[in-house]
Amino acid sequence: MEILEAIMKWIVAPMAAFVFMQYRTQQEHATDIAVLKAEATANRNAHEREFKQLQDNFKVVFTKLDDIERALRK
């Protein structure tokens, strides 16, 4: 019985504590990864939206320049 108590005290309990700490660390990392993925997606969407607006603005500018060129050629 003493051997069983010693095994529980010096082997099983530390192993259980180690496994529990690994689980907590893994859960924290999973949360951090999910947050980083959400931030990356939000940044990518914002960048795509800004790029689309920039393209639209350039189209408007080039259309106006074409109109000015046509008016000057008349």
C-alpha cells in the first residue's frame, strides 16, 4: 500500500498536473490563434474594400480625363 501511495504522490499526481497545464496552455493558444485569424480576416477585408474604392476613384478620374481630352479635340 505504501508503494501505491508513493507512486500516486510522486508519479501520477505530477503527471496529472503536467497534463492539466498543457491543456490550459493549448486552450489559450487556440484562443489566441482564433483572435489572430479574425484580425487577419478583418484586415484583409478592409484592404480589399479600400483597394476597390481606389480602383473606382481612378475609373472616375480617367473618365473625366477622357471627357476633357474629347472636349479639347473638338
